[in-house]
Amino acid sequence: MSKIYPFGYNPAAVGMMQTRRAAASASLFLKHASPGMRILDVGCGPGSITVGLAEALAPGKVTGIDIEASQIAIAEELAKSEGQRNCDFKVASIFELPFEDSEFDAIYGHTILMQFDDLNPVLSELKRVLKPGGLIGFREIDFGANLYYPDDSAFKELMTIFRKSIAHNQGNPDIGRSLASSFSNSGFSIKEVFASYAQSTTEEAKKGMYSAMTALWEQADFPRQAVELGWITDEERKELPNRLSQESTQPGSFNGTTYVEVVGTRT
């Protein structure tokens, strides 16, 4: 199997992305952003964060871009259904943004930079379209700092394989810890950095989270790639959903996913 996008655009992955909201996923960015800004949301996926940014920062205009046309179609439908007219969407690559120099007052991104092992060309292109003094904010995962219990949990195994797949496919699954350094080295002035855990706080929420991750395991390409590369056997791949189901009902099982948020300005 050639290089893949481990998360993918399968129904489970899209469903998980659609639950994201600006209030939670872009809270640090919103703290520093101002209404009326012209904003670019890179790697917007199905647009749930983009629409939230547009609502929170009206009358500013927010443009969401994603390389996957199917996600742009979903995002456009979401904006239409919610009557959000101050946002638009384009199919575009983060490496070749179809915008003029210094076009945006602010740029935001959520779990997009983890896909690249070399951020220099990405940050250079983002800097090009951001105005001098403009605001930039990203929220990224750090898989290497996640919490799991018990130590031999099925959820930990899933996330370990997911992390390995991201690295194998030329990404950086532990990008969170070095995010501020990468931005600083690229000429951005850091305003604030914040780390937090995303976790299920009730048993009902935990069962829902396990169900969503089980669906991702069954639909995404990274488990099959793991079999092809010899990381796990096909029998282990097929058995993991059963283990996840059993673990989801254990009162003492716990998982915390680490996120790091960085907000800075273009110097």
C-alpha cells in the first residue's frame, strides 16, 4: 500500500470531524481574534469549525479550504443549512494557496499540520497570505503524551498503531510539543500556548467515543496498512473491535488525548 491519509474520509472519520465546534476546538484562537477579521481556515474538513468561526467573528468573513472536494461539498451544505453567509469554501492545497499575498487578517487550523514531517513549506505559504501582524492559531495532537488505562488497553493499541501510521506516512504524530518552536523558528511571534486533554467525562460519553473509534478502525485504511507492513496480524485487526467493546464497559478504563494550542502573530 502506498502513502495513505491515515484518518481518511470514511463515514466514521467524517462523522467525528462533524462533531468539532469552534467554541471548543478553537477556544484559544477565539480569545485573541476580533470580529470583522478576514480569516482563513486551512484543512477545514466538513466545515463545522469554519461555520462556528464565522458566527463568532461576524461580520468578518471566513474562508475554509480543504484538498478533498467531498469535504468542501459537505461544508457548503452545512453553511447553507445554518444560514451562515459570511463564510465560503474552496478546494485547495495548503502548499499552494489560491490567494494574494497578505490577504488574511488571521489563519486557523485544526489537526492539519500533524500530517507533515516538514512544516517549513507549509508555514512559509501561510506566512505569505497572512498580513504583517496578522494572527495565526493551530490546535494539534501530541500522541506521545496521551493517557491510557489500563496499560494493555485495546484503545491504547489502536492509538499506538494510528500514531505509527501517521509517522510512516510522513507525518508527525507528536507535533504538539514542538508546535510553538516551529512557529517561532518560522518567524512568528508566539502570544500564547496551551495544552489540554480531551476525554470522555461520563460512562455514556465513553461508550460513544469507543463506538466512534471502533467504526474508524473498521473503515479507515491504517489498520489494513498495519497488517500489510507486519505491525499486526489480520486476526489481531479483526479481534480489536471486540476488545474495544468489552473495554468500553469497564468503569476504570480511561483515555486522555493531548492537544496543544498555539496562537501567534506574523512579525
